[in-house]
Amino acid sequence: MSDQKVAVVAKAICKSGRFETGEGTCAVLCMDQLGDARKNCTHCVRVHGKLALTIVTALEEQQQ
């Protein structure tokens, strides 16, 4: 499993806006700092990494 796959999934989770965490990602803070919510977020892996890792692991296990 690659860190790149986890990062891609974490970014997709962030962009979905379905997981409000209050940690900056998917929050008003992102809109203020970045000008566009969920665009150019630099900490989505930190916030959504565990969920992303679970998803990537499940997909890889299913492919085996």
C-alpha cells in the first residue's frame, strides 16, 4: 500500500465535505485561508488519514 493512495483517498474525503471535523479540513477555516473550501488543503491526510487507510486497505484486500 502506498502513501500516495492514502493521500488521494484522504483528499477525496476532504473534498466531499461529508466529514466535518472542526480541525480545519472541511471547515470555515479552510474557506478563509484558502479562498475556496477543500482546495489546496495541506492537512487532509492528518485529519482523514485513518479513514483513508481503512478504505485503501479494504480495497486492496478485496483485490487479492
